[in-house]
Amino acid sequence: MEAINIALFGLGTVGAGVVNLLQENANELASRAGVRLNVTKALVRSAKKARGCDSSHIAFVDNADAILNDETIDVVVELIGGTTDAFDIIEGALKAGKPVVTANKALLAERGTELFALSCETKTPLLFEAAVAGGIPIIKTLQEGLVANRIEWIAGVINGTCNYILSTLARTDAEFDDVLAQAQAQGFAEADPRADIDGIDSAHKISLLAAIAFGTQVDFAHVDCEGIANLSRVDTDYAGDFGFCVKSLALARRCDNGELLVSVSPTLINKSHLLASVSDEMNAVMCQTNMLGPSFSMGRGAGSLPTASSVVADLVDIVRHRENAQRFALIHPVVTADAGFSEDALAKNASPYYVRLRAQDKPGVMASLTQVLAGAKISISSMVQYPLDTQTVDIVLLTHMTTGQAVSQALGSLSTKMSEIDELVHYRVADFLY
Amino acid sequence: MEAINIALFGLGTVGAGVVNLLQENANELASRAGVRLNVTKALVRSAKKARGCDSSHIAFVDNADAILNDETIDVVVELIGGTTDAFDIIEGALKAGKPVVTANKALLAERGTELFALSCETKTPLLFEAAVAGGIPIIKTLQEGLVANRIEWIAGVINGTCNYILSTLARTDAEFDDVLAQAQAQGFAEADPRADIDGIDSAHKISLLAAIAFGTQVDFAHVDCEGIANLSRVDTDYAGDFGFCVKSLALARRCDNGELLVSVSPTLINKSHLLASVSDEMNAVMCQTNMLGPSFSMGRGAGSLPTASSVVADLVDIVRHRENAQRFALIHPVVTADAGFSEDALAKNASPYYVRLRAQDKPGVMASLTQVLAGAKISISSMVQYPLDTQTVDIVLLTHMTTGQAVSQALGSLSTKMSEIDELVHYRVADFLY
């Protein structure tokens, strides 16, 4: 049986997953792909480090050219991460006519436009299923399964660290910082968790999904991004009382005014909605389409083997279409239109809002609040007052459609004027999901 | 721009959906496929009948050869249904080297082995995404997105009629026959609903999914199939009390003994499980895989445009890979192993069971029941007695792992012996989902 030789750049968690998967499911894969998939080389920093896989058949090299100039290597898998060396590697591989599979969402979100253009120019495939939502085949679903549809919006719970933290907050009485520490201890969060907690990782991923769904360039800079670091557990509790859970929701949506909103933000989701049932390290993506209607996919969004599942699916795609690589390469980045990205998307685009004020329990606060909201034409759908002690209350309200800008302006100026108001937060409610 | 000419066999609900979709999303599709997709001919019985689409650009013909011998036709879409004429049409198209898209699950489930062999032999694609779960791209997900995984089981809620009826039973106080009549009035059930109600439609679909997932021949005859016609609403009510909903569950599972269980049966599913949240006309498929773990997809399982979404996705696949049709054709039916189908799957394979006996409320019934169960080594996990009137009770119990055979034998012989027992039903509980 014909064999395809694969070189891995990087042999860490995901790389070891790829090697283990190819070994464990070798017979199925040979039958389904019609060839043997052999990892023959790997670029690693230290040849002596223990790997979580049998690497006895893999030649370790310490420089990229030893792979890129090797004519026996058919396909390259980039798993070193980062946006500099990884760029050079992918650029070099495409120029050498070697198809590339990568899981590097940061690189593609920040410099994907160049690389996709090079993939088209060299007619060499650049596949990236593993870059978004781990093992869920969401890239293929958007590019192929739902290809007949115009996408109206995509909403995703696509960061496992945030989702683990928010699920634990909803399930227990623990505070945010303790849950984060616990997530780090269990390997669900990085030692430096900022890329996850601040929403950057989700922003990378949603910018890729938006590019595919709306036929735009990948443009990470246009994602309006709010993390979960400032989220307080009182808000997840109150949201729960109102029938919602809080998720870090990545969203790409063509608005009524034609603008493209791409955002990541803590968002209230009705507990009865499917996205609310996505807990811990699971990921899910929901699309609203103009022909099929809603489409929902769920699966593991991270981890060695789930990510390897997507890397190897891309390898099989490349192998199955290797005699047609030129055309196959062109499936991917289809730019059909000016994006029309919305600036300040989260502030400007209408949504119902959850608003909480922490205030001194004095006469006049509620009167001033309702008067200010009425003046700003912000209409209240429900309001509850939670006494914290004899002097302080939390006033929690849900609004009808308004904008974050309107809420910030109206209540921000109120809290500046009234020393009785100590704290003001507001989060979007994902009404469009229903 | 290059154009691809498509001929439709049949221009009913789905055919009109295809024409409408191609018109509505024409620009997106031209950009994504790189060609115009034009329906130029359609085989119809009556050229005068009103169609739910603009057919002014379509030449109507009344015999298959007017399409099969037409060299301007690039692709054929078979939508006439049935297993005789449709077979001849697909056979003729493949022999003429014209790729085929079909939504005909009955044909593929009953005669697919021949047609897939012909597709391989003629190296001409035969695609059928629309045949299972309407607009959910589950065929592509299994064949491509999850290609790196060994599938452990697939469970699906894949018949909209059954699911509409069961969802309505769970939500209202109506009786089965009234809900069925209402479903027929609303177009969710056919005038002759037997293929749906008896599980045949789900059986067709799960036999296709099983063939793909387990690399076996399509073999509808080996699906052990139990419909929902005998399901009584007292059982859906009692199941609800125990925390379950009842779904018509299609299942394909490699059992511990190596046998392949393929079945359709009314099955109790924990209300907290995702599959329980699939209501009315929605479909969902869950797979357990050895690398990714669980994978879940949900979407509309029927209807004009959702089904057209899958038909057109197949058309785009064919177009994108038309220079590579030979290899592309071979992606599909991969027979890797003897199936090892389980005979009498539902009776022989272990599961927890829901059991209900309707009995006269006389001393000794419960003693005999528990004695018989103990004798048959059927262990009870919970039991509740529901008095219906002063003389009659329903005894409902959940068992630990046992077999349908054991339950039937033990309780069947008891009810034969004891005239006090009037009714005996048992349904599987989908414990493996958790």
C-alpha cells in the first residue's frame, strides 16, 4: 500500500496525539484513506525530552530546512504555535508545494490573509480544522456541509477554559479566583490564562469562522472582545435567578443594517437553550442559516486526541484529493464581499441587557434610576432588588432592546452624579438565539 | 463563468426546494463553487401541474432517456423516490458517467450495495447527504470530519413524524391517535404514516449510517425495528415521572461481544441528555468515537429547503471535485469488515429496561412478580405502583442490565399463568448515552 510521509513541526500534546491516533486507528485509516499515513520526521527543540507517544520511527531534526527541503516529505503539520516561526514554516512549506495542516488559530487570525493568498497562489492546500473548536468538524461543516446556505449568524462556546470556569461558578459556591486556580491545577487553564480569560483565544477562533461564513478576510483586529475576568459570581447567581446562565459567547452576525458584528463577550443565555447545556471543556457552535434554519454541533474543544482527530481528518482530506490539490486548495478562503465590519460592535449593536447596580439603600435611588432609564428610552422588562445588608442593595434589571452605549451613557452619568451608586455592570442577553 | 447543467428526476417538494435554493443563494453558490449551477431539465409526470418554484427555465421531459442520453446534462438529482424506477435511473446515470445526488433512503438502504458497487466500478460519484437527517451534514461528518475515529456507537432521533408525536405526547394530555391525526393535518405525517410510525424510515436511515460508520454493507434487513404505534401515553407519563422522555431511537452499536447491533425502538432517554431536548421536527445524531469522544449534531430533518440544503451541498462537492471524480467516488462506500450483525438485537443485547404491568390489585401479584424476576436474575433498580381505580394498578419498574428476551420470558410466562395480569410492556433505557 502506498504511504504518505508526514513531518510534524512540534511534538507536544497535540503532536503526540496525532502519533498515537495514527497508530491506534491505523487499520481504519489505511482503509478509509487508501494509503498508510506515516509520521517520518519531527522538528523538536530537544531530542531527549520524553514524548507522550512511541516516537521510535520518527527522525528528530532541529531545523526547518531539514523538513522543507526533504523531497520524501509529502505533508507538513505545524504545531509549534506562535505567529513568527510558524509563519515562516507554513510559508516555506506552501512555497515548496507541500500541503500544510495547522491548529494555529492565533497565526491564522492575525496573518491568515497572507497565508491563504499564498495557498491560492501556490495551489497548495492549507487546512486548519483543528484551529477552531478542537475535534468538532466546524470548518468543514461551514465550508462544505452548509455550503448551500447564507449564514445569518454563528454563535459559539469555543473556549474550554472560560467554559470550565463559568460552569463551575454555576454549579458551586466558589469564587472566580479559586475556580481559576483549580482549573490551572487540573490542566484546564494555562499558567498564564490571559489569552483564554480575556477572550483572545475565542476572538481568534470567531474571526476564522466569520471569514468562512461571510466570505470576508480574516480580521482579528475587528473582533470586539470582552473577557470574563471582571465577571463577579453575584452576577452569575442573579442571572441564574432570572433563568439564564452566563457563557463567554463568540458571535459573528450580519446585522439588519448590513454591518458585520464579530464579538466575544460574557453573555446571558436562556437555561433552556442548547448552548446553555454545553458545560466544562465541551465546545459548541450554532449557526442560523437561510435554508436549513438552525444547525448545532457539540464536541470536545481541546485536548490531545480530540485535536488530533481534526488534524488527521485534514490529512485524510489532503490524501484523498492529492491528485486534485490545485482545485482543493481553492475551496478554502473565499472572499466574496467587503466585510463591512461593525466598529464598537458590542457598544453599538442592539440587544437586551442585564444590568446590575450596587447602591446604598437610600430613598431616591430607584426614582433616579427609573427616571434616567426612561430619559434614555431604555425600557425595563423586569427588575429585582437584592438586599445585601441593611445599607446596601443590588438592583438587577433586564432591559428590552437597547445598546451597550445607551446603558453605559445613561447609567454611567447617573453613577457619577450619585455617590450612592458604587458599582455598575451590564452584560448582553442573547435573545437572537431563540 | 462556467455552468453546470443539472437534471432533476422529480419536481415535488424537495425538487422545488432545490430550484428555489439555487435561485435565492445563486451569488453565494457561484462564488463558493466557482461555477453557475443551472437546473435545465426535469422529469415530471405532468407538465401542467403547479410547481412551488419558478420553472420557466426548466425543460420538462417525460422519459428518463431524454435526460440520460443528453450530453449537456452534467449531474443528475434523483428525487422520485421508490425502489424500482429510481434504481433504473441511478443505474443508467452512473453507467452514463453522470454523477448522481439522491435523497432516496429507502432505495439505498434496500439496494444500495449494488448501486455503491456500480459507483465504484464506473468511478462516478453517488452522493446522498439528504437521505439521512435532512439538512444535518451527518454523512459528510462521518465520512470526512470524523474519519480519524473508530465509531463506538451512533444514536439518532431521525424521524420527524415520530418525534413530533412523542414531543406532543410529552407536552400535552392528548392521546396517541389524536396527535397522529393532528400531525397529519399539519403536514408532519403522511396520509399513510406507517413507514414513519413503524420505524421503517428510521431503519432505512440508520442502516446507511451504520454502513458508513462501521465499514459494512448497507443491510436494511438486519435492522431490528420496533415502531411507536403501540406506545401508550401512560408509559410516556410514567417515564416522565422517572425522569425520562421516550424517543424513537435509531441505534448502531458495536457491542462488547463484537456483534453489530442496529435497531430502532421506543427508548427511554434521561431528560437531562441532549437527545432529550430534540423536539418536534428536529433531528439529531450523536456519535461516540474513540478519539474525539462524543459528537452531537442537530438540525432540521425534513422539509423542502433543509433537504435541498443537503442536495445542493452534494452538488457543490461534485463540482469542486469534478476533475477528480474517480477518486472522489471512492470516498464513499468503504467496506472494511464483515458486519457481524447481531440477530434479534433488541431481544438479546443487554440494557436496563422500563417494565409496566397492568394488574388487578389483589394480594399475591407483587409477590409473584418479584419472585419471578429474582428467578430470572432480573434485578430491580426502582419500582412504583400507580392505582388506576379501586381494582386495578399499574406496576412500573426500572431494571438493572438485563435483556428484552429475559424480561419477555419471565414476565410473559407470569402473565400467562396469572389471570390478574392484563397488560405487559417493556422498553429499553438508553443508559449507554451517559
